[in-house]
Amino acid sequence: MAGTIGTAAGAAGSRILGVGAYRPGRVVPNDELVELIDSSDEWIRRHSGIVSRRFGDAEETVVGMAVAASLKALAQAGVAAEEVDMVLLATMSHLEQSPAAAPQIAHLTGASSAGAMDVSAACAGFVHALAVADALIRTGAARRVLVVGSEKMTDIIDLRDRATAFLFGDGAGAVVVGPADTPGIGPVVWGSDGGHREAIAHSGSWLELRDGQAAWPTLRMNGPSVYRWAIGTVPQVCRRALAAAGTDPAELGAFIPHQANLRIVDAAVAALGLPPHVAVSRDVTDTGNTSAASIPLAMERMVAQGRAGSGDLALLVGFGAGLTHAAMVVALP
């Protein structure tokens, strides 16, 4: 005889309750890198908009930076760590295959009984993790979820690679997500194109390293190819996310895209025809590309500077290796 399975009672929606960030202390201007890649400050600014970025020291790890950002997010949200049911970490630079970093973050923040897992979707990882958090809360699987993006990109890049060395930086951002009577996180629109995995990929595998067939694997990127893909894909997925949320661009208070390149950000703003009142994050200029950490870092700065207020609608979009992309509309904390 077949039995029945009960389901948990979920919330009508979820929302971001608090946001926190951690930026390493070391500021690295373009001038520190140009000799290594035979470039110039003017060339880097023209091609990326980046003026400086942050590099973490030996103690500023993916886990350590994530914990610092998480504690700030919990404090802003007014949520005790013991109330957290799940910790989701978006990262592509955690160097231990096992265990995942998220359980360590849960332990160190005091959310010792929470479920925890890493989400691997590169620069789109934070939006992927935020969508999972929303689903967990709406289905009743969790009531409080800590979502973190933390990257130490300096561990996985080659500072002599002219295509990538000047782009990336380190840092972490986190948000706390909880239940809401009305949705504060809209439907996610996501996808991937694994047929073009070589556009952003490591130079070798761990197997090749083990067998002596490759040096330490570092991140490589076909910049022109990625740029063309991004300026076509980002506006398209943003429009779909706005439509899914039933939101008009004029209703937005902020646009917070993944901080890959200032030219991509500006191209998306133009393609979407965003009204002048919409605050646009250009955090990339002094943070660089921090992969999965870039959106929460940019969100925290925008809120802290008062460029967007609590409850304002923000359009988030992440895109990167995979080629993965994800977008959604959220209400800011």
C-alpha cells in the first residue's frame, strides 16, 4: 500500500533582511601591475574602467572574508546566528575540493546547526544562491538563510597573464534572507552555455597537475569573446527578469550587475534604456572583478552610501564562466 509524504508549510515570499561586506585592506592600483603584463594604467582604464582593486593577504581567506561579511549581514538584519537554517556560499576560488567552505563558515559564524553547501556558478553564483534561498524559504525548508559570495581570485590568477591579471580582486559580501508576507525576491531567470566553456576556464585540471602534464592551473579568459557574449546576453536576461517580476524599468531604484567590466555595465544600461533616476553600481572601478562576491559587495556599498533606500527595487544580474547567467529583481534591505 502506498503511503503519503507530508510537506512543510512555506512563506508567501522572502526578502533580504541585511547585507554585509568585507574588503581586504591592501589597495592595488594599476601601476603595480603594468610592468608584469607589459601594459599601462591608461590601457587598463580604457579597456575595463578599473583603477584599483583589493588583494587579500595570507590571513584573508575565502572562509575568513566570508565570516567577516556574514557577521555584518547578521547584525544589520538583527538575526542571531543560531536562527540560520542554511548557509549557501557562492565561490569559484575555494582551493579545497573537500570539505566545502560553507560548513566552516556556518561553524565560525555560530550557525553551527545549519545546513551548508557551496554553490559553483562562477560570477553568476551569488544570484544562483539567492534564488535557492528564496525557494527554500517559500517551500518551508528554511526560515533564515545566509547567502555569501566570497572570492580570493588572487589565488587562481596568473599576475603575468595580460588578459586577466588586471581584472580581478578579492573580497566577500553576504545577505540574510528571511520570510515575507509579500515577495521581496522575484523569479529567477537563469541559463548556461556549456558549449563555450573554453571562453573562461582554468589552464589545466588537477589531474593534469598531478600527472605532471600541467603547471598550477590558473584562470584564463578570451576577453573579446566574453565581452561580445555578455553585451548580448545581459540585456536579454535582464528584460526577462523584469518581465517575470512584473516590473517596469521605471520602477527600479537600482541596477546592480556583476562587476566584470565597466564597458559591459555601461552597455547594459544603454541597451535597457534605464531612466536617469536608477542608481547604477560601478563598483568595479576600485574593487575589480570579484566574481561571485561582486554583487553583494556592490549592494552593500550602494546601501551604505544611501544611493538606494530600503525597499527600493534592484535588478541583479550575474554572468560568467560556464557560460552561466542569472538575473532577478529584489527589494533592497
